[in-house]
Amino acid sequence: MAIGVITVDRSQKAGVLPLLQGHWVTLRIFLKTLFLRKASTIQYPEETRPVSSRYRGIHVLTEREDGTPKCVACFMCATVCPAECIYIESGERPETTIEKYPTRFEIDLLRCVYCGFCVDACPEEAIIMSRENDLVGTTRAELVIDRDRLMARGKLVEHGPGYRPVDHDVRRPVRIAALERLKAEHGIVPGMPKTRG
Amino acid sequence: MPKCTIDGREIEVAPGTNVLKAALDNGIHIQHFCWHPDLAVDGNCRTCMVEVEKMAKLQIACNTVVSEGMVVRTTSPKAVDAQRSALEFLLVNHPIDCPVCDQAGECYLQDNYMRYGLYDSKVELEDKVRKRKVVDLGSIMLDAERCVLCSRCLRFESEVTGTNSFEFVNRGDRVQIATFENRKITHDYAGNLADVCPVGALLSHDFRFKMRVWFLKAHESVCPGCSTGCNVFVDERDGEVERLRPRRNVDVNKSWMCDPGRALYKEIGVTSRVSGARERGGTTWEGVSVPAALDRVATALKEAGSDSAFLASPQGTNEDVFAFKALADAVSGKLDFRVGDPEKKVRERIDKVLQRADRNPNTQGCLDQGIGRDGVAAILASCRGGRVKALVLQGPELLRVPEAVDALATVPFVAVMATHEGPELDRARVVLPAALWAETEGTYTNYQRRVQRLKAAVPAPGDALPRWELAAGVLDRLGRPLGATAPREIFALVAKATPGYSGLDHRAIGASGRALPLVGDAGTAQEARA
């Protein structure tokens, strides 16, 4: 007998009992939904499924306290991006302490594969991801979002931030080592980052 | 020829060679900052420490001359430890602002840290000594914090340009480089300071924040700015040239090039390029396809026959010029190229470093191929006498000469191959779009009679074609095909037809060019090689 072939015993006939068992499942769910309001489905779009705090949705450019972008236009995200969907042009900031900032920062959301590498690569935590996944537009050009729209998204996010380089991230061994040292030497344990909204 | 052993490999070098150069030339990498192949040895960075047998202490490889039977170890634990420690010293006060530093990607500190360092810093960022940042020195930006005090810029200024602009100021960990009273660098070789700087302390103002260097693709080429023919890299991304930088060639430009030459990339991607053929009917220009324009030129040349004149351009490659000469010969027209007498200035220096008075890259090539045949004055005289029915120009040089305007007005048909738009093009009848030097394969012959190759780095805009291809197109229409369809094949014909070029081909010329003996004045030859 070849591997993977299942021999079904045809000597037993399908009885009435399995049929009734199947009907009972349907009836049980029906009654539960009708009287206990415990539906297995959700009423999208009024209701949405909760997503992980590390969900990789549409990007957000974070800002400094003065409202300017945190980004220093180092091009790390554009370099690491496997979809090559990030376009940056850099310019000079008047302050000599920061020097560089993006005059243009565009992400082609249709081309993006939402891998989150840009977030990992960013040395400034200037780009993070939100939990938002509604990507709707009437033209393609509308879904290439520019610097100002990416920055404005920080205030608009309804579901809180998604994937960002947080301290408990297991993929950041250097960060973890630093945290352990902080705990051992100073007894400080940084908490979870506060979520927005 | 002393023989030494470096890391178990027996290496034979010229007498007087230092250990660092011997190792680098043989593919053994030793980290270094202050040593530069075209500058004097200084030995101040102490990062190239190696262990030499029978020497009590570690030696710096850059200032240790190879002697017979010397045994050098670059990777022994003692040497590696010293190299790491020296690197750590250089990084003590380094601000680590790589994300905003343009040197990132071609920085000695980054490369050597990844290769030799990889330790955790013992100095907190807040404790580092702060120095001056973003100091504008004209075409150069100074960031004293990033400096590793290697003194390469000081030595460049004293040995190459003789201007001595930089000096170390202050002492101890507060020492930094500065110019007197923050004066700007005004000489024509400032761009080299950014190149010699192994870190991001001196950076080009022009290239500032423009592009991360790892996106760039380098193409070997030759600067078209003057008859010196400095070897360059054309750095390009997605068909857009972002910068030119010198390519080391000991016999021509060493590691240097001038700032006017560096700025030449700017004329490649401009919107004022001629990207399509056009023809003037009466007073207005009308765009036509390149084949239609070539038809028109061929018809005019057929009608004119030997009543035609051709002016080649010393901006063209040897291949361009050869095809153009073949075109002139096909109708036995008059031929020359010496608009503005470039041949008299080809070896004339205008400074003590690189630049020459002849601003054409291929005057010598034109002379070698015998393009200077009938004389520009004689051609203009024929024009005035109404004996020229068709004039074909390989470049717009003649159209810009005010004395030639009346002569050109008498010629019924003037065709010009042009790269850039300009008011002078209105004096022509047909304008053919020509590719620029960075968009075409070919060779230039410089003032030393050194044949050097340039490779196409970016595509030509629109319908623009290399000048040889335009000439070959007309030749086809005249029923006299050139017999070659690529620069490589044309050069084979050049080599056959030109005295002294026999045996040369693109492969033999290679990356650093091939020098031919200078005929004529031996004194000039001596001066030229110096």
C-alpha cells in the first residue's frame, strides 16, 4: 500500500445519529447567538478584530517636541527596504546639533510588504508602524503618502501604535543586555511603553 | 629588490617600499588612516601596528621600510591588540553621528571598526569632547568632532597645492584642525580635501546630503575638462550622475582632480540638453526624427560634393573623430578642428597641479589622426567666397566665434551636432542631438599622448546618439558605410589608420590608459611627463 492512502471501512453505513449530531451543532450555535449574543462573527466595519500591539500596519513618522520630524534622513530604512518603497530627499536643518532632516519622505503603501524592517533599521525611532490596516484610495497616487501625511498619522491613529522597537523585543539582544545591566546595577525596570488613544 | 615575508607570504618589492604599501599591494589589508599613497609618510595615527621579527617593539607599517629577509606579522595577537587599542583612541571623542554623516559607507572609521574594533565604547556620548561642527569653508564643510587628526589635509595643502590652509590648534584632547581666521579654501583643488579625509571631517559642500554613497554605482571614465585627462569615477544612481571623483593614476593625476572638473557632472543631467533633432524651415524650428535629419544631411552632402566643409570637435572621442573624418573623406570635403587654436595650448599649464590651458580632452587625438588638415581660416575664407555649399560641425564651437558669423551666414546648409541648447544653435540649419562624454564609450588621447578609455555611465537623453553614430548614419546614407558598429570596432580602424596607435585596442588600453611616445619636441615631452 502506498503511503498516504487511507482505506475507508465501507462495511458500516452512515446512520441517522451522525446526521443529528451535525444538526445539533448548528442548533447550538444558533441558540447561543439568538439568546446569549455570543456570535462567532464580528459586525465589520462597526466592529473590528483586536490586533496585536506589535501589528505591522501603516507607517507613522514620529515627531520631536517642537513638531519637526524625528527623522534625520539617514536612509537606513530606504536601504533595508526589500520592496524599495521608501523615497527620501534630505536637506539641512538650521540647528548644527541635528543638521539633517528629510525634505521629502514618501512611502508607496501599495508597494510596501509591511515587513517592519524600516522600524528595525531606524536609529532614532523616527518611523514606527500603526495597527491600522484600512488601505483605501481611489487612485494609486493617493496611496503614496508623503512626509506630512505620515507625520499627521501619529495623531489620527485610532487603535494605538503597532510595531515599534520596544524594549521587550526579543530581536534586540543588545537592548536586552543593556536592560539587564540597568536592572542589576540600578534596579530600574522600564515598563511597557504607553499606548496612545 | 628586497624580499620580505608578510603573514607567511613571500613578497618582493622595490627598494624603499614601506611595509604598509607592500602589504596593500599584495592584498593584505592593514588598517591605516594617516598614510596616503600620494602623500608623504607621517606616521601619526599609530593604527598600522605590525610585529616585525627581531624588533623589540611593534612597528608602524607605514614608516618601516622593507629590508631583505624581514618577517612581518600583521595578525599576531600582539599586533591585533595594538591595532584595536589605537583605533579605540581615535574613536574616544568621535561623535558617532554616522546617520547624518555623508562619509558613512566610505569611512575608514566605520570600515576599520567593523574589521578590527567591535568593542563596546568605554566613553559615554555625553562625556565626549565637543568641537566645532558645520563650519563652512567654501566648497568644503568642516566638522572638527569627526576628525581623527591624521594630518592628511595638512600634507595635501603643503605638498600638492602649497597653500597650507590648515593647521592644528589647541592641545591634548581639544586639538582640532582649523583654517586661519576661518578663511575659506579658495584654490581649485578643495574637493580633494574631502577625498583625502579618511573620515567625515572634511566633506564636499556640493555633495552634502545629496545621496548615500552605497546607492551609487561607479563607472571608470576620463574627465573631459582639459587636455590633462584626469582619470575619474562617474558615480551614478538610476541614470543620474551624482558626482565625479578622481580615480588614481600615478602617471596622470595621482589621486587628485580639480574642482572645475568635478563640477562637470552638472552639465549632464540638465534640462537644456539637446534631446531631439530639429530643422529650420525659414524662421521657425521644426522637430524631426534623427533618421530624417540624417537624410537631410546626406542629401545636402551629396549635392555639395567636394564643396563641403567639416569641422571636427576636440571634445569628441577618437572614435567620434575617426567616423567624422571618414565622412569628410567620403565626399572629399575640407576638414579641420582647430577652432580657437587648441593645439597651441595642449601642453600649456595654467597652474602647478593639473589644469591645462586647452579645455578640450582630445586635441592630441585629433592631431594624431590628422584632423588639422585644411585650416579653419581657409575654410572660413571658402565660406565667404561661396565655395562651401554644406558645412557639418561636430560641435558648436565655431558657431560661438563672433568673427565666423558672417562666413556662416553665406553657407546654405549648416548642420551641427550639439549636446546643449544655446543661442548659437540658431545659426545652424539642422541640429543633431549628440551624447555627452559620460554617455558614450570611447577613448581620449591626453596631452602626454596617453590613450585613455571612458565608459558609458548613463543613458543619453531622448534621441541623442554618440557623435560617431551620427556620422556613421550619414555615411550609410551616402552608400559609404563605416564598416564598424561599435566604439571598440571603430577603435580597431583608428589603430590601423593612425601612426603610433597600431596594436592598441580597448582591452590593451585598460583602466589606466596606454602611453605613446610623444613625437616632436623632446623638451616638451619631458615637461609633459614631469
